[in-house]
Amino acid sequence: MIGSVLLIDDDTDVLRAIGNYFEELGWEVTRELSGEAGLATYDRLHPDVVMLDLHLPGMDGLEVLEKLRERDAGVILLTGNSDVPTAVRAMQLGAENFLSKPVDMAHLSAAAARVADKARLRRVNEALVHQGGAGHGLDSLGGSATMKAFAHQISLLAQSERTTVLLLGESGSGKGWVARMIHNLGPRARLPFVEVNCAGLSSTFLDSELFGHEKGAFTDAKDRKQGLFEIADQGTIFLDEIGDLALELQPKLLKVLETKTFRRLGGTREITVDVRLVAATNKDLAAEVEAGRFREDLYYRLSVMPVQLPAVRERSRDDRLALITRIFNDLRTELPDGPSQVGAEALERLLGYAWPGNVREMRNVLERALILGRGQAAVGVEHLPGEFRARPGPGDRRHTPLALEELERQHIERTLRHHGGNRTRSALELGISRATLINKIKRWNLDI
């Protein structure tokens, strides 16, 4: 990943050769001829990586290294001599790497990329400590071109307060958070935001929840009740899992969208409301229409502005980092006695994970880590679930000894989690019968 580098060397040829190479790779390069000038430049620019010559006029390389490490800089030491004792001393002082000249450029650029990556992780943790609840805006979606374009789209939608929005994406991908952001960033921000999940509710109960009922409308209707559309008047209503809305309620929702009027269950009076609708689903609504489970006219009315949310695994490393930061900040307000930052190795494991459960799974994992890490400064790998402890992060190639049976157990557990506990689909992927899978689940007491 591209970053910034400060070169400190009294040899102008070295400065030119290494500097030009890194500039061609897209790095921002600054050059200095002495340790004193290098320290002043570091204090001004705070580059990701410092490449420091060991033998300098005036202040020598090891002395400069000590002062750079006091500033928490990531330093790669360069020398013309293969001096093992000096290399050991440099590593003790905190150098990230020690390379002899003439240096192999590919090796140097790989080392620089690792140091720059660590610098970015360190800055994220500093943000976790100092920003508290900051970063709840659209910037917390991430800095990649894809997510910046997505954030811009959300910003435009927020201002178009009468436009119906349909959020599409996998379960747990953050559709509820985006719906709230659309409300919070728009003109209706100070007015009600009401959320209801359309899945798993009977049509009568959901009818009563959304539109209210009159006294005596059904057996338990002992009093008149306002519906959520009335409560959300002038504000926003978020209908999650809209693909599960009962067919008999779909005409009523379509009428509200087209006329802004409805009747309570058992009522005869038309009620008028001004409500912005944001809907979300993880289903393919076009396929639902084709199958006769969703009204075509309602589908087109909802699809005025469809927005596709990317799954966590489809987001860049930096975007996942921004997401972890936001969730961690949120959770720290709820669990203030938990760790104030995430350890580097734990963060690598979090960044390298596929997150089949998306944002919801990420929040659960981080909440668990904060609870288990109470009283400690940082979240460690030991505070993460088993699949993270057994899985090396990117660049971590250390061998973790595992018995074959334990490896099988972990693989089956991960497969079950990926399929949401569905035994049939998991058995099919594993290449075993459903009965065999169930026996293994019982044997290892897998609670999935």
C-alpha cells in the first residue's frame, strides 16, 4: 500500500536512487542529508516510514534512531557494512528492519510497505483512544473510491427527503445504520425515526403495528391504537426485511406511498401522514415478483432509488479498518471499562477475516472482546473467538500445531457459521451426509 517515506543519508546518489524508485511506485518521498535535519523534517511531516543511514556526519545513525523511536517512528536502518553487533543493537533500539547496501529494491519496498501498514494501524488505535465517539458520519464508511462514491450517494439521498429508498444487501451488512444516517443527515433529522422488522410477524399483528387499529378490530383490540406510520409523521419510517411483507398488506403500503393516506385496522376514516420511507431487504425482489410473492407495482414504487450495500468481505482493507473503528468507538461508550485499543496482532486477525455475518458478526465479536478484555489496555488475540485464534492474519505464517480432529472440528464449525447453522447446506459443502454432520455436532457439542 502506498505511503510516505523520509530518506536520511549523506550520500546524494543513494538519496536519488532510492527516492526515485519509491516515487515511481507512487510514494511521497522526502530527502535529508543529516540526522538533525531528518528529525526536524519528521516532526513536521510525520511520514509512515523512515529509511536511515547508519553512518552520518554529526549525530550518528543509532543516536538518530533512538530519537526517532521516542517519536514512535517506523525506521528501516541502512548501512554499507554487514555489521551484526550493530544490527542487533539497532533492533534492540526498535528498528523495524536492518538492510545492507547495496540494497535490493524489491526487498526494501516490501519492508517499507510492512512498516507503513503498521504505522496506519498505530494511527487507527490512537484515533480509538482520542476520538471517543467521533467518526459516526459518512467518513466512517471508509476512504476507498467505492465507499466515497457510496457515501456521496447517501448524502444526496439524505437531502432528497421525499424520495423512497430501497437498501439492498446481505443480512447484517449495515442497512439499518445506513437508513438512520439517511434520516440523520436530512431535513427530517429532528423528527421521529421509526424502525420495524417485517419478518416473522403475522399479517394482522403487522397491520396493527404499521397502521394501528380501532377498538374491537380483533379479539384483543381493547383500545384504539396509533400505528407506526402515525407515530413517524413528518419523520422517517424504516421497514426492514420488506421482502417478507405479507401479500395482503402490500396494497395498503402501496396506497400510503402513492396517496399518503391509510385506514386503521377496523377503521373507516382516512388518515393522512407525511412520512419518508426507507426499506431494506436481503432478497432479490425482482425474483420475488417473478415468483408471485411480491407485487410488481409495489416493487417499482420502492425501487425509485435502490442502493446496494457491499458485504464486508468485498470492502477494502482500509474500509474494514474504518468499520472496525466506528463499531469499536460505539461499543466503548457502552463498555467503558473495556480495553481502549486493539492490539496489532488482534487487529490483523480482524482485518483478515471473511466476516460471513457482515457488520452484525463484527459487532458481536468486538463486544465479546471488550467484555473478555476488561481491565486490560488492549484487545488481544486471546479475547477473540476460536476461529480468529486459529487463523493467522495476513503476513503471519507461523505454524499453529493442531490435532487433525481439532482441525476438522474448526472447519465444520466455520462452515456451519457461514451457512447460518443450516445443516443441509453445510453437509453438502463438506461432502458428508446430513446424519454424519449431526453426529459430529453432537459429539463436539457445537452450539450453532
